[in-house]
Amino acid sequence: MIVVPVKEGENIERALKKFKRKYEKTGVVKELRARQQFDKPSVKKRLAMEHAVYVQKLHRVED
């Protein structure tokens, strides 16, 4: 359960923004979308490999 403490006099829109950020961080929507369709293990492996290559390129550029 997500709890968002709201301070006295705080704008409701600001509290909603906090809630949305916390909700996104939990990954509920991402997991729900992943469960809506079946991905073959080979496809998952290929996507994971592409992501790893992308991350490595980013780290090389930083160094």
C-alpha cells in the first residue's frame, strides 16, 4: 500500500504528483504490461543482451 504524507496546507496537485512518482517506482504498471503478453525466452534473452550492450556503451562514453 502506498502512503503519501500530506503536510498541512499542501497543494493537492503536489500530493498527487508525489503519489504518481511513488506509484511509478513500485513498477506495478510495468509488471502489468509485461504480464499481458507472453514473450518467448529467446526474445527476453535478446532484449536483455541489447540492454547490456547499450549500458556498456554508456559507461564507456562516461569514462
